[in-house]
Amino acid sequence: MSPIDKRIDRGMSLEILKMSGPIAIGALSSTMLNIVDTAMVGRLGDVALGAVGLGSFFTLVMILVFGSLNIGTQAITSRRLGEGRQEEFPRIAVNSAILALAIGSIISVVGYFLSPWIFSLLSGNAEIVRVGTPYLMIRFTGQFAMVPMITLSGFVFGMGRVRIHMVVSILVNILNIILNWFLIFGHWIFPRMEVRGAAIASVLSMIAGLIVFIIVIYIRIIRPIGLRRGRPLVSGNLMGRIIKISLPRAMQSLSMTGFIIFLSLTGRIGVAELAISNIIFKAFNFAFMMGMSIGTASATLAGRSLGEGKETMAVRYGWHSAGIGAIIMGLIGTAFMFFPREIMSIFTDSPLTVEKGVLPFRILGIFQFIDGVGIVLSRTLQGTGTTMYVMISEMICIWLVMVPLTWVSVELLGGSLFLAWTGLYAYMTCFAILMAWKFKEGSWIKVRV
């Protein structure tokens, strides 16, 4: 490698880290919120922990499905940035926000009334269903705010204005933690609401966050650029393009119901196994969000490069980002391997529950190197318009690899928690291989958005 190439590579690495840093801080603040949520609820016992785990995971899948508009929003925004068409930004923001608000409002109403039926499918344990159903009902009422919040994050990510999202996320999560303390345990003038209190805190903080996010985007982005006269602000054509790019990602996220089935299967082993699986997922989410942050930065940089006609640079951004993601997630995985008891003890006071999770948690740490490649490259492919391939790959790895292996482990091989988790390890390997192949194959470069 020539000295010039080395300087370019160093510059790329620094640019990726500089952009992904604020994204990671915003994402990790959300992860820390989930960790604090789980730690607080964990003090209420394994039933509460298992109920909130199932409810929050189902809510997450719904958020990923209907918040997938952020993929189309980011892809179009970053491409227009590379093309030098910044005057399009206000229209992109307004149309994506209208779509998200409409979809989120529908989900809030429908989800609220379907929650009892949904939770009865998630668990056969009557006590978990009793505790978890009102939690899920309350969380669904906040989707009208959550979906636009996630969608608008794609807008600021596509522009490279990642600090806006970081600041808003931190404010939201600080508010959530404060409300948790008041509402879960009944401090000051508030009643002790336990699991219901955790759900209400999440909804109120997200509504406040959306209001702040909209105000900041208007003041910092839309007002300085201004609106083009003689052209309608609301565009059915633009909404259609956002939906077209985002739809495969939504279908991919819907396939993540496989992870809910995974948790439900571990719940068949026992309540403690369900609780510890929820804990491991919460800790793993820390590493996952780091990978997603790097992938989001890669998607913006690669999309901008394609808009500028610099295809080679787009490819190099992707591979550089994948390497950085593997290293960072691998380092987090090393902590999983060496300190499993210490990490899991943050969430529960039960030594027996912790001991059940030590082996699967350690092995999960090993696979973080592999998962880092899959997460970053998938996000890069999605952010440059190749959403259909990523969707199909995800469905294959979940429904033909993870779910069958987990079912066999639980139902036919004796119900060991470690064996159940081998399905997830196989999924990570499958997904990383398929993402690396597609990125190397190169057809994603020619996709138009």
C-alpha cells in the first residue's frame, strides 16, 4: 500500500469514527435506558423481568418494522447530499414525518386493543401474561411518537447532522430514568406502579423527545434552507419512494418475530431461563447498537460517495466500517467472556439465575467479532438502497437456521439453555457470511434511489 493510500485509509477510519461517535452516544444512551429499565424491574423479581422482557422485545420489533421509514429517508437524504441538492431536505423531512405519524397513530390504536391477545401468544405462563399485558398496552400507546422519532433520525443521519439525534436521545433517556424512579417504586407524590410505571415513563419521555426533535430540526435545518416556492411541500411521489426503499426493511424487521419465538422457547425451559435470556439480550444490545452506529455512518458516507459518482470510495467506506465494527464489537464481546457474572448481576439479585446464563453469555462474546461484520455491512447495504437482499438474507437466517435449531434444542434435546442459544450463534454466522458475499459481489453499487 502506497503512503497516499495509507493516508486515505487513515482519513476514512477517522471520518467513520467521527460520524459514528455521536450516533453511538445517542444509541448507547437508549441502550443504557433499557439497561436501567431492566435493572430496576429486575428488583421486582423474575416474573416482572420476564414479562417486561417479552413485552419490550415485541415493542422493539414493532418499532423496527414501522420505523423502517428511516431507511428510505436516510438513503434519499444522503444521496441528495452527494448530488448537491440540499434544497430537497425540507420536503424529505416533512413527507417522512407525515408518513411516520400516520402509521404510528394506527399502530397505537390497533396495538392497544390487541395487546391481551398478543401477550397470550407470547407466553403460556399465566402470571407473566397478567403482569406483561398492561405493560404492552401502555407501550403501544406511545407508538405515534416513537415511529416519527426513529424516522426523523434517518433524516439527520443522512445529512450527517448526527449530533442533533445524540443530544435529543440523551435528553429523552435522562427523562425516562427520572420518571422510572418515580413511577416504578412510588417515590415523592407518585404511587408505586411497578411494571406499569416503567411503561408510562417510556411513553411520556418519547412524546417529549419527539416535540424537541421536531423543533430542533425546524430551527437548525428547515428554516435556514427555506422552502422552494411553486413546488408543493407534500409529495405523494416522494412518499412512495420512501416506502419503496423502506418496505423490504420493514419485512425484514417483521421476520424478527423469530427472536420473540426464540425468547418464548427459552421460556418453556423455565421462568429463570426466560429472565436470564432477557438479561443477556439487554447486554448484547449494547454491542449491537455500537455496530449499528458504525453501519449508519457507513451508509451515509457510502451513499454520499455514490451520489458523487465515487464508487470505489463507497466500497472502501463499507469494508473499513466492517473492520472497525468487528474490532469494537469484539472488544465488548471480550468483556462478555471474562465478566459474565459481574455484568448479569447488575440486572438480578438471584445467584441461581445468573449462574444459568454464564456459559451462553460467554459464547455470545466470541461471536461478537463475526456479528460486527454482518451488522455493519447490512446497514451499509440498506442505506444505499439494497434492502431486498438484506431482507431475504435475514429471513433465511432466522426462519431456516435460528428458529429450527432453537426448537430442536428445547423440544428434542432436553431443554438446555446453552443449546437453545446455539441457534442464535448460528444465525449470526449465517447473516455475516451472506452480507459479506453481497458486498463483495458489488451489484449494490448500481442501485438507484
